[in-house]
Amino acid sequence: MKVLGLDPSLTNFGWAVHDTSATGKARCVERGRFQTSTRTLFIERYTDLRSRLRELLVRTGVRYVGCEYPVFNDLWSEGMYGLFLYSCEAMLDHGVDVVFFSPGQVKAHARLLLNRPKIGNKLWEMKKSDMCDAARADTGGKGRWNHNEADAYLVARSAGRFWGYVDGALTKADLTDIERKQFSEVHTFKRGRRVGDTVRRGIEYREGERFFRWTNKDTEDG
């Protein structure tokens, strides 16, 4: 399965194609960045990036996409939300299946991939160089990586695991603990006012919010 990963940015929009069945260097089929200048009229930056994403979707012919989702707490900004909407429009028009991950979720996968240790009681803080190390480690341990492309590749890798799981190629037993928590967590409150209540927090239970099957949009639209 080939999965396109996206790390949206107005200045350096990272993208990468991950092959879930390949090994070593071949796991990253291709990667790159869409760049726009701050001197360009703001609306032209959005439309240019949308057009280039559409061209990439056509050229690669992927069905599955993973996208870093910027609208989480302090990471939210009007500019990133605008780019997120333009990117979603391109994916909806093209009819792909997309899953969204927060930056923290992607870093959790990368941290595990590298087996980064805790610092005291705190998790290792994953920086840009660590994300490049994780992408390099998953593709044979060689080569230079730009951090935008590395983030996009790691998003694609996480998305490949998610789509493999929800489509039945992977079972829950095949997942890491982090993947099980992110993809399929079900939490039952054991204390407080909500004791006994069960909440399905995993992404697999949040279709229409955290993942979309836009390959079926014509059927869904009737």
C-alpha cells in the first residue's frame, strides 16, 4: 500500500509517499516540499498550494492519505486553519481516504521508533532533528532529511498503519501500545461522577471527525 503523508505549511509544505510493503530506502517512494514566499499575496499562496497538492494526488495516484492536523490547542492559528481547509478541499475533490494526526501523536510514534529514553519522569522531547532521525531509521539509516519532509513521511507511516488496521490487514495484536491507544482506545471511568461511563476515544470510532473515506463521496452524496 502506498500512502501519502502531508505536513501542511505555508512556507515549506512537506509531503512524502510511504510504501507499507517495502523495506529500507524503498519505504520512502518519494518526498519533497511545496514552497511559497511571504512576499506573495496571501490568497495566492493558498491557491498555489492547493493546486500543487491536487497535481501531486493525480501524479501519485494514491488512495490513502495521512495529514498532520494543526488545529489543536496552542497549535491553532488562522493561517494554518485556512491552509488546512484548502488542503481538505483538494483531497475531497480528488476522492481519497484521509486520516488526521496531531503533531504530538506523530512524535509519539517517532519516539517509540527510536526508543528514546525518558528524562527522569518526562518523555524525551522530540525536536526537528529527532524527527529526521526517525525518518532515517525507518528508511535504512542513511541519507539527509529535511524536517518538513521527515514529518510528512512519519505521518504517512502512521497513516499506513491506521489504514492497514481499519481495513483488516493488521489486527489489534499487530499494533504497538501507542497505536492501540491512538487507534482503538475505549475508556471506562472508574471514579467520579461519570463512573461506569464508557467513551470510545480511538480514531477508528471517529469517522467524519478524524478520518474520512472520501473515495466513497459520490455514493454518500447520492
